Amino acid sequence: MHSVTYYGSYGVVLAVVLAGALLVIVAFGAARLIAPRRPNVGGKRTTYECGIDPVGEGWSQSQVRYYVYGFLFVIFDVESVFLFPWARVFQTLGYQAVVSMAIFIGILAVGLLYAWRKGVLTWA
């Protein structure tokens, strides 16, 4: 009796996977049947469809500092995610939690200081 319910749970997972695969197949098939296909060599197959003719190549070099800004944002966003719940229950926590949070903020401060000293935070 126990093995019937055990394998039954696999049956549910299999049914959900099959239903998902069927949904994807039906969606792609319907898109292929319904979607209009009117290729226009003059306008549709250009690099951009915004109405402005593309100038130059499609490849451009991005500066690394934009990625560094994004990375620093993620770091300090994660800091706030951990800091706000901790501050909410600050009075019920012991000194060990205060020391742990001080170490956490200290590590982030050292990272920010390192980025500042390397000149990463200057925009231009």
C-alpha cells in the first residue's frame, strides 16, 4: 500500500512534465500557424527596426566599469536585504548577532574602500 502512494507521486510529477511539454509544443505550433510571415528585404531584415538606418557595425565595446557599478549595486542591495530583517529583531538578539553583523558590515566596508581606492567609483 505504501509503495502505491510512493509511485503515485512520481506519476503526478510525470503528468505535470508531460502537460508542460505539451503546452510548449502547442504554443510553438500555434505561433507557427498564426504568425504572419511577410519578409520585406528592405526593412524587416535590417539590424534595427526603429526607423533609423543602422550606421557602422553592430558590435560595440562596452566598458567594464558599467559592470562594476552593477556588481557594487548588487552587493549593497544584498547588504540591505540582510540588514533590515536583522534591525527589526535587534533587541531580541544577543551580542553574538551584533558582532556577526558588525563583521558583515565591516567586510562590505572594506570592499567599498577597495573599490574607491582603485578608482572604480569615478564615472568618467
